Amino acid sequence: MLEIKDLKTNFNTYDGVVKALDGVNLSIKDGEIFGLVGETGSGKSVTAYSVLKLLPKTAEIVAGKIILNGEDITDATEDRLRQIRGGEIGIIFQDPLSALNPVMTVNEQVGEILVLHQDAEINKLAYEKEIPVYKSEKWKSSPGVEFTIMAICISFISLFTMIGQFTFGLPFLFVIGIMFLRDYLQKEVPESALDLMVIEALSRVKLPNPKQIASSYPHELSGGMQQRVMIAMALAGKAKMLIADEPTTALDVTIQAQILQLIKDIQKEENMSVLLITHDLGVVAETCEKVAVMYKGKIVEEASVDQIFTNPQHEYTKALLNAIPKGGKERLKVPEIGEAGAI
Amino acid sequence: MKLWIYVLRRLALTIPVLLGVTIITFCLSYGMGDPLAPYVTEKTTPEQYEILEEKLGVNDPIQVQYVTYLRNVITFDWGYSKVINQDVSEALRDKFAATLELSILAFIVAVGTAIPLGIFSSIRQNRWEDHSIRLFALAGSAIPIFWFALFLQYFFTINFPDWEIVGRRDILFWEITDPIEIKTNFLLIDAIAAGSWPHFLDALKHLILPATVLAYGSMATIIRLMRGNMLDVLGQDYIRTAKSKGLTENQVTYKHGAPNAMIPTVTLLGMGFAGLINGSVLTETIFTWPGLGAWAITAMRSLDVSAILAYTLFSAFLYIIANLIVDILYAFLDPRVELGGHSSIAEMLVVSLSILMLLVTFLSINVAVWFGLLILISLIFLGSVAIGKRLWENPDDLWIVFLFSGTLFVVLSILSGFFMTIIYVSTFVYILYLGYSWKDVKEGLAPKFDEFKRAVYQIKRNPLTILGLFLVLSLLSIAIFAPWLAPPSETQRDPMRMEEHFEFNYNHQPPCYFSCTAESGEEDGYILGSTDRGYDIYYGIVWGSRTSLDVAVKVVFTGTFIAVVIGAVSGYYGGRVDDIVMRITDVFIAIPGLVLALAIIAVTGDNSIEMLMYSLIIVWWPGFTRVIRAEALRIRKLPYIEAAKAAGASDFRIIFKHVLPNCITSIIVIATMDMGGIVLSLAALGFLGFGGGADLAEWGKLVSFGQDDILKGEWWSFFFPGLAVALWALGFYLLGDGVRDILDPKQRN
Ligand SMILES: Nc1ncnc2c1ncn2[C@@H]1O[C@H](COP(=O)(O)OP(=O)(O)OP(=O)(O)O)[C@@H](O)[C@H]1O
Ligand SMILES: [Mg+2]
């Protein structure tokens, strides 16, 4: 599925060149959960971002090859990259709250990726069910626009009143009136095909009450729900591969387990490949089939999970294993996923 | 529903601030000369005089006078303006439309160009597009508004002699040739209502120049804000998420980046509005625009008190309303804002008492006086009980009391004249104190030192910062070496007075630059030309740098002193102390700076340069204080401060050893920038004819001498002194900007 060959990525900083990746080799097969572990700063995130070219401007890929399903995408054009991002590879991040746009609703954010990668599907659904394709009154969902107009109207009215010319304020009063009435007139807006697809994507990640969640803003959701929304978003474009960059680090323990279980379930259902980045060997033991250990920008060991735990080769891997607290594996025993609403 | 509660709450909270503003304007009116003056003529008989006294309540006790004043304010009985022979409230209504038309157009132009430019600049960060936009923005902040206006006027008189560069409309055309009905006094709207294209064009033609001038300053601020916010937002995680979805670069920038960057920009638009009010004073004066600003200046020049107070109060009203709208807008733009937010008991108490006070005032003055006194006494009582209780429980905190009385003493000594000595001495003592406890301080400061080392390294690499440093150093050396660069004449007693410079002066001389010959003699060899009164412009610029330096250093030093003490204590303790300090700064900030400074100078009738300094200090300290307070708030949560607290260090030690040295970055940046900002204000005041004698060597004054010569094509007398102001401000802004960019870790890349 994905192959990385001798990848080297540098950062140009004021203090000189930082060699974040110094020859990384990885190979992830179809339908495999692949773990990437390593201490903080070892270059795990940079590896993930290099694949999708999500690096900051100061970074530069200086050598190596990235091969996706046999296609060399190291020097892919911007257009091809955009197809891959979200369409073929989805990615989720460590801190879901900061990874979601705070001023857009879940509906808009998930909808966006559907429009980009599933447009044909949406149109088909709309045609079959004879409903509108997109939301018919888009600006209603953005209170920003609505209230900006309202505030402008109010200020004009007050200004005209101040100079004793109330009549000039009347048109603005009229606009405000219409905006209030509109809420009543538009109660019966039919759901669009896009809405339905968003709700479907949200229910796929086992979110309770997806309709209500779709209309909320990220800060109104719990950490677990936010990460589920992120996963829903990453997969909405029917990506065949998911990169999860420490998806559970920012969550507390029980929710961590639920999210990992969710990733496993979805992986099985869709036969996806997953690159799971973590610094927790316990997580790797529970979830992955193969694992690579990273240290200072290099892969120092790559093996199946069993091998790593029973017969570690590299000194650093041994050190990592010793650092796991006794019973660490037991602690992470995945509990039965209960009502998702309990999150 | 929540929405309306939020709006109502914000509305209610403005009432105490407005009350505070009336207290300031009342103090201004109380501190000034004869309140009867506007009504008295030669023909007034003593009996009439007494009746007047009776009617205006001049002999009433101060509290009665205040309440009467308050009632007059809320019933829109704002007195009589003698310069225009009109009731103030009527005048406000007539002139407001003119000012509003100008400001709205300027605001639209400013926001409409600044936001795209800011966004563009941020996505081209550190490329030539970015550099030129930044320079353009910086110039907008540094170029004095009045100089830019004169420049445009000069340019248009030379190139388009038919273009009327003053006024709002061609009166002959509007009133005689082709009269149309003026209903709203928004001329553009009236022209449209009358369906007359020529009128519309004429009004627009008159609007363009002043609107451009007014817009430029605000535009500069908004560009810088928007650019900074955009850079901040583009580094956020959700931008990476947006990219990972497969959106194009443009979609990411405009759909995900811009709306988020707009949020903090909008919160500062209210301040931009204050800038417009300040600017309109100057713009309207220069373009003889029949609006509020021009009227206020005329009033100030002839001590028309009711007009001055009314204008001050009205500007504060406008500013508060603008901020109210901005706050509401902000709540709508950002879904994260808690609309619910619960009011504290103290807040509700203050608001309801203020409303009650207004109501009672409206009903009966006597009751209101008693009511007000009662509130005041109980507040003082409650305050002392609270303070007493706190001190009883933590006797260590006694030092705050000393500190505040110390600050009060310093402020009083500022007013009595020998303040610089005190400030230099206390700064010196503080530095000694830091040196004495160096070991403790060093620990917390270690990262700061690295930052400074990095800063020095980066300053060397940033050409703009080098340019700033060069400008600042050259202007400082001009000030220091003035006696050698422009030796005063032998008969001159005071080198700062240009009138004394030569006994015999030629006026209107063009500059001769480096070719001034010896045989033409000193009298007609003016390196940079001479003014209409024969003042040597070169001499004025050289010695004017001393005035600027003097005022800037004193104001910045004193302002920083007050701000650092009050801000650090307020931010460090938080709670009640903080609340009170913040409400006081609220009131001061509500009055646009230039307007307040002008009002103070005009009303005290003291046109000395010292008075100008005091007024600038009064205007400047609240802004400073807020920044320092915000820093202190942030710093007190840092781990090692908590550690010091846990280790039992006293608050006094923590504030002076840890909090203050940690604010040093912000203090340096603000102080550097304000060295420029204060000279801009000084020059603006000087240009309007305030501060120091008429022949004091001061850049703003020199520019004003050249104002009338523009029509004659004499450009040198406004150009060179204005250039000096601009270079001074540009130098300090570049330097401050450079230092901030470097010391602010967020900007690093
Ligand atoms: N924006 C950047 N500028 C400069 N250097 C960077 C930047 N981002 C990462 N690096 C460097 O790249 C190296 C690898 O960083 P990376 O974020 O991939 O670590 P990581 O393994 O993901 O660690 P963590 O477990 O903390 O997420 C780090 O040592 C860091 O110095
Ligand atoms: Mg990482």
C-alpha cells in the first residue's frame, strides 16, 4: 500500500539545519495496522506529514521516495496531492480540539471533504431521493454572516436616529424583521443529500445522535466525540488508508481504549491500512500487527509485534520495553465499548 | 434569547463607564476659568450677572453642581456654544452628519483595503510583497496625518488647480446655481435623493482627499493587525487539517484562515474607531470640513467651554457605542464566546446603582445629591472595611498601601514640577535592588537572556530594524549636537525661541541646500528655506529635535513608571484591586486620546509645554497599564512563580524580582514604540497651536507655519519639519517592531 524509501526531511531554522528525518524506510501492506513508536522528537509526526506534504514552509524533503500503491508520489503535482489527501489517505491528529476549525460547525467541516471527494455520490443520492444536493440556504448555518448583517443594521438605525432622521432607518428595520421572520418561514427545510451523507459518516464512527452533533461547534463536544468527528472526517472521502498521529494522547484512559477499538473495528470492516503513531508500546501490543521503532530520525527496528516483545534486537527497543510499567499491558485491556453516549 | 440578554448586559455595563466620563468632563469644567464667560458681554449689568450666577448655580456646593451637570447631560441640555452662536445639542446634530459621512467613507476604505492587504501580506510572508506592504503600513502609522493632508493639498493645487481642496461642497453651485434640498446633511445621500449626478460628483470630489487622509492611518493599523493574526492562525492545527482534506491553498486561506483571523481583528476595530475620531480633528481642521472636529478646535482656541466638554463627552459616547457594537459583533463571529456569562454581585450592584443615580437625578436634584453622597460614603466605608480586613489577615500586604501612596506622591510631584528627578532616582534605586538580589532574579531570567542574544543576532540580519536604529541614532545625535549643527545667534537668550534667532529675517526664502554661499550672508542663506515669519527652518528642525526628545523621554518614563507599578500589582493580585483599576482605565480609554489631551490643555488655559506633557501622561498611562497588567496576569501563572510562592516568598519580592523583570520585553517594545507615538501627538498638538509659545522650536508648529503658503507653491516650510516627525516616528516604530518580532516567540520561524 504505502512504501517509504530512505526519506530525509530537513528543517531550516535560525539555529541551522535540523535533520528531522535521516533516512526512513517503511513498508505498509494492504489491510494492515502498522505501529510506529519512538520517543518524543524522534520524527514520527514529521514522517506522517512528509507523506502528505503537510509540512511547514521551513521544511524540505531532501531525499527519498514515497510510493503509494505502486505510484511514486514524491514529486506529485499539487493537484494529484489534493486527490490523495482525504481521498486516498486520511489523517487524524493528537489534539482533536485544536485540529478542528473552531468557527465552523461539524456539519460544514465534514461536508467539505464530502464535496471534495464524494461529489458523484452526493449527486446520485440527491437524484435517487429527489432532495436538494447541498444545503439550500447555506448562510443560515453561519451565524457570523447573519449577525454581522444584524449588527450593521442596528448601528445604522441608531445612527440615523441620533441625527434625527429615523425614517432612513426604516429599511434597515425591515431587513431585521425579515431575518426574524425567516426563521419561522424556513422551519420546513428539506434535508439535503449532503446532510444525509454527513449524518451517515458520523454514525459510522458510532456517534450518538449524529443529527444534533452535526449542528454543533467543536468546543461543544467532549474530547472523545471530537476525535470521533476527526475520524469520521478523515474517512468520509473513502480513503483506503488512515494515518493516526497519536490519536489518543490527549484523551483520558477509558476513552483512549474506545477510540482504539473504533479504529480497529473500522479497519476490519473496510479492510483499510492504518499507520498508528504512538509512543506507547502498550497501545501497539493491543492494536497492531507490525511495528517499527524510530529513534533520532531513523527506523532502528521493524518487526511483527510478537517478535518485538519477545525478542527485541536493538538496544533502544530494549530500553523502551523496560520503560513500560509492570502490568502495563493488562492496564490497557480494552473494555467492552458501552453506550457511546457515555463518552 | 440568550443573545438579547448578552446585548442588554453589555449595554448596562456601559452606564457606569459613561458616568465616569461625566465625572472627568465635570472635573475639567470645574478646574477651568469663569463659567459665566460665554454669556457675559460688555452690556451685561451686575443684576443680570447675579441672575446668571443664580441660574447656572455657580455658587452651589460642588456636589450640587455635579448633579446639575449630570442632569443637563442626560436631558441633552448641553449649554451654549459661543463660537457658533448655537445651542450645543443643536450644533452636535448639525455637524455630526458631516463628520459621520467622512468617517464612514474613510472606515469603509480602510477596512476594505486593509483586510485583503493584510491577508495577502501574510501568505507572502518574508517575500518582497510582504516587505512592501509592511513598509506601507508602517509609514501609515508613522506619517503625521496633518503632513499627509498638506502634502495632498499641495499636490492637488499644483496639478489640478481647479480642484477645491477645502470645504464640503461648492457652495455657489449647491445654493445658487442649482439648489437642491438638503435633508439628511449626508450630501451624497441628498444628491442621490435629488437624483442629481453633478451634485453627487461634487460632494464626492470634496470627500476624496479628506477621506484618503483619514483612512490611511487606520488602514495601517488594520493591515498590521490582520497580518499578525493571519500568521498566527495559519500556524494552527486546524489549518493543517484543512490541508489534509485536499482543499486548495486558496480555499484553506480564505475559508479556514481568514474567518478565524477576523475575530481578533474585529475586537480591535473599536480602537480603530477612536483613531478615526482623533484623526478627524486634524483632517477637518485642515480641509475646513464643517464637522465636529473642526468645531472642537475652534472652540478650544477660544475657550468655548460648553463646546469643548460636549465634544469630549460626545466622542466618548461614540467610542463606547462603537465598542458595544464591536463586542456584539465579536460574540456573533466567535461561537466560543459564552453568551450566558453570569454577572457578579459587585457588577450588578454598580450597574443598578448607576441606573438609579441617573433616574433620581432626572427626578430631583436634591435627592440625587444625597443619594450620590450616600453611595460614595458607603462605598468608601465598604472599601476601607474590605481593605482593613485584608490587611488584618495578611499584614504583609501593607506594602501595597505604601506603594499606592508612593505612586500618588509621584504623580502629585509630577504636577508640582520636579518629577523627573524622582523618577530617575527611583529607577536607579530599583536597578540597584535588582543587582542586589541578582541571584534570585537571574534564575527566572535565564531564558530571557538567550532571547536577547538571539535578538541581537537577528537585529543584525533584519534590514528594516537596522534602518530604524540608524534613524533613531541620527535623530538623537542631532538633538545632542544641536549647538554645533545650528549655532544660536550671539544675541539669543533662549536657543529654543526662533523669534530671537536672527534680529533681521527674510521671510519666504526657498531652500539653498548645500550651495548657500558665504557672500549672500547668513540672513538670506537658508539651508532649508524660511517660513512666512522668516524663521530659519533648518534651525527650527535641529532645535525642535530637543523638544521632541525632551517631551518623549519624560512622558514615556513617567507613563511607564505609573503603568508598571499599577499594572503589575493589579495583574498580580487580580480580584477586586484589578476590577477597580480596570474600571478606572476604562473610563480614561473611553475618551479618544487626542481629544482628551486637547480638552485638558484648552480648559486649563495653560498653553505651556509642561501642561502638554502632563496631558499626554494622563492620556497615555491607561493603555500602558493594561498591557503590563495582561503580562502580569500571564506571568503569575508560570510554574516558577508558583514555586516561589510555595517556597514562601512574599508578594512584594515576587512582584519586584520576578514579575517585573519578566515584563521587560513588553515594556521595552511599548516604550520604544511610544517614543514615536508621543512625538506624533506632540506634533499634532503643536500643529493645532497648542503647547509652548508661538515661536518655540517644535516640528508640528513649524509645519503649521507652512500651511498657508501651500497655495503660493511654497512647499518647503511644511515639508521638512513634517519629514522630521515622520522619520522620528518611523525610526522608533521600526525599531520597536523589529524588537517585538524577535522577542515574540510566536513570530519566530
Ligand atoms: N516546525 C519545526 N521547526 C523546526 N524543527 C522541527 C519542527 N517540527 C519538528 N521539528 C524537529 O523534528 C524533530 C521530529 O519532530 P516530530 O514532531 O516528528 O517528533 P515526534 O516523534 O512526533 O514527537 P512527539 O511524540 O512529541 O510528537 C524534532 O526533533 C524537532 O526538532
Ligand atoms: Mg508528534
